[in-house]
Amino acid sequence: MQPTPHSLGRRARALGIVAVLLAAVFVLPSHAFAGRVFIDPGHGGQFPGAIYGGVKESTIALAISREVERQLRSRGHETAMSRRSDTVVVGHDIPTWNYVNDQWRYAADGQYTVRDDLQARCDLANAWGADVFVSIHANAATNSSARGAETYWRNQSTTDRLLSAKLADYVQQEYIKDTALRDRGVKNAQFYVLRWSNMPAILVETGFMSNSAERALLTDPAFQRRAGAAIARGIDRFLATDPFGQVYPRIASSDRYGTAALIAQQGWGASGSTVLLASGSNWPDSLAATPLSTRLDAPLLLVERNWLPPATRDRLASQRPTRVVVLGGESVVSTGTVAAAVRAIGRDPATVTVERFSGETRFDTATDIARAVEVPADGRVFVASGREYADALSIGSFAGAGGVPILLVEPTHIPEATQAFIAENSARITRFELVGGTSAVSSAVENELRATAPVQRTWGPDRYRTNLAVMARFAGSGSITPFVARATAFPDALTGATLASKSRRPVLLVGERYLSPYTREFLHMNRARVSDPTVIGGPGAVAYQMDWMIRKGFER
């Protein structure tokens, strides 16, 4: 027998009283388990979803989503929403995922459809680095007797099977317990937002608008509050399990200095007659260091100007090198710090050679390093911006593996030191490999380089796409086992590049919690030849969530 609106409402109100009492003793999450929740009120604007009895699905979804947000914030979680009014998220054509020539490609298709609006929701969640994505909807069916609530997840990756499924279970349990609606279960679906959000994702169908009894509940503010509280509790339960553990191997310590020491240990063991020292807080002087590391077969350790970190001291003591090469002048690595490093080695200081590569500017230092590396037999020289570090980090491992020096330039001109190196080696240089777009290195600089030798520019519209363009050009067609490092902080990518060069592996750049859609496209298209990566840096540099995002990108 189908319940009446009155009996449904009475039962829901009774359960609501119990829920309020339970909420009063509900333990708020500790800071460790507080998460970032992206809430997506389904539909909106010209895409209203189902409409019954003059009520739009988009209106119900927004009302319940607001309650979910209110409850989550009261529990200490961060939230963001795809929309806060009855409107579309985007009103024009944007890049979306389309199946072209048996491959999923992320690109604009020249037309505006609901797919653009769905992609905009995913883009917002992905750019924010959400821990979970929750889309709120109301159901409909041709049979007006259909009733109940159900929660969907997409079964296509380990991330989904281990995390999205658990999240869906918790939300469904809490929702049914608190609303007394029929339990239609947890189900699998290929909904667009479930696939193309990078994080664990679910879609909640909160009830049937096509059922007059449930529609009456869904439009009742008291029921909406209970529904929102129930979904929030399910999310809270999921996050309280501390779900984002490590997936991939990591080389990581508590800080950049310890991570650099671990990289040295993994790549060089206790051996090595030479060590490089560079600033851990000032990147320009070490930007061109990877080819030198390869040439000297020396790990790169980090220091502060007037401080020798314990991890660096311990590494020096275990390696006991006889040569210390300092990158940068007194203003970045003081004489006192160098002396402390020599003492840490434990040898007679007279038996340890200290050499410093430095100049008045970063361009002078890079040029000094380039002279030590020398132009290789094939005549190639890499060129990158000396004002930004991402492009040089992308090319570092390939430059090192090929024994190719990296020269630094200004965005609009070639500095005197760089010009001097080019003039000295003009007879040997056969090609400049320029990395970065024209905003990083202008066409004027490219033309100036071309006066000496041909120029091949490798670039993308941002640091992530430049990184992918570099891999496409230099990684070859064989198998790839990348290192993963953060694109928006230099230390781990810089020291990691030395190990990547030694092991002939590329460095894949990501955000702390952001996987570019183009990087995801690369992972998906190349999943047959790209092995599981090794992450450089701790969760403060690259969050553990990134492991799961990459796994979802692979669809493994």
C-alpha cells in the first residue's frame, strides 16, 4: 500500500526529532579529518531538469545542497558549490570530453550544450582540489508510483571502487535512515560528472518528483533540512575514515631538505665523490643544475644561507664526498654554511675541494654551469626563462640525461652572460631547444637565437601543457615511469629532476591538489605505456589525494 503524503510527513518528522538528538551528540571531525567537499546542485537555468507540478528539479537540488553545505561547515569542513542560484554554471562552449577516433579527448567542440555546463562543474571542483564531489538531484519516472532514494557512483577505477563506493554507501545509509524513504540502493552509472571529476564522486537522487507524495516532501523546507543533514553525515562518516592514504611510492621527508637527502640516498647510496649544494628557498641559481648533477654524478642537497639542515648534515656525513660544488653566491649560500658542510663530511678539511658556481645574476650562474657541462657532440642547447622555474623543471631530466646545458634568458632579451656563452660556442651549437611559450620567452628572443642556429620551440599554453609537450617531444614512444612533482613549488621538482635524469625518467608536473585535464588526458591516452609513478615530496607538497586522482585518470 502506497503511503499518503500525511503519513510520510509524520514518519519523517518523527525520525527528524531523533536525528536532531543524534546530531546534538555527534562528534565534530578533528582537524585531520576535515575535508574539502564540492557540492553540485544538479541542473539550473536553461537546464532545469525534471519539472512536475510546476516544481523544477533544479530548485529542489539547490535547496537541499544549501542544507548540505550548512551542515558540513558546522562540522568544520570546507565547501564550495557549483551554483548558488537558478542559473547555468557556464553559458558558452568550453573544452569538454569527447570520444574521437577511439580516444577520449579534452577539447572545445564548437557548440554549446548541457555537456559544457556539466564540464564547468567538474572544472570548478578539480581546480579547487576537492576531496569529494557530491551532485544532488531529484528523480523522475514515467510511472508515478516509483518512489525512494538512490545513490550512484561510477565503477571504472580503483579510486571509485575503494572510495566512491564507500562514500555512496555512507550517504545512502544516512539518507534512508533519516528520511524514511524507500531504499533503492547504491548503483553504478556513467554520469558525466562522476567520470570527469578527478576525485571520488557520487550522485544522490533524493526522491521522485513524479511521485506526488515524495514531491510534497522534497519541497518541504523541514524535509530539505533533514535531507541535507543526512547527506552531510554520510560525507562526514566517509571523511572520518581518513580515506586518502598513500597509493604510489613516495620519496618524501618532513621537509624539502629531508626529501633532497632521501633522493640522494636513493640515487647515489652512500657513494659519490662530489655533492652539489644549493639554496632550498631561492631557486634561480640552481635552475640549470640537473645537467651538472649528471655530468659530475653528484646528488643535489639543499641548505639555507646561514643554516645547514640536519638532514643535509647527515647525508654529507654518510656520503663523505671529497668535492663540494656550491651553486650561487654568498647571498644565497654563505661561506659559513659551506664551512659547516665541509665539517659535517668528517674528513680533514684540507682534503675537501670546494668549488662555487656564481655570478652577479642567475644568468651568469647558469652560464658558468653550462661551461662546465659543455655543448654535447650533437650541438644541442636548451633555453628557458630565467624568471619562472616550471619550464626549466620540465626539461631538466631530459637535459641531464642528454648531457645538454640549460641557458636562461629574460622574457624579452638575451642577457649578456648568455650571449657570451653563445658566441663562445657558436661553431658547436647546431640547434636551440627553446622551452616555453612566447609569454615566457618572446618571439624576439627566438629570432635572436635563430641568428646563431635553428630554433625548435616546445611549449603549451600553461606550465602543465608545456610539461606534456616536453614529454611528447623527448620521452620517445616506449614505456614511461614518471616521477610526479609539484609544479607550483620548486624544491622537490628540482632535486627530483637529478634522480629522474640519472634513471632516465621524466618529471610529470601537478598541482598540490590539482590534476590538469590535459595531464589526465595524457594519462588516459597513454595508460598502456605509462607505469605507476613515484611521487616526490610529502603530502604538504603533493597531497595524498593526488595519488587517487592519478589513479582515476589512468582508469585503473
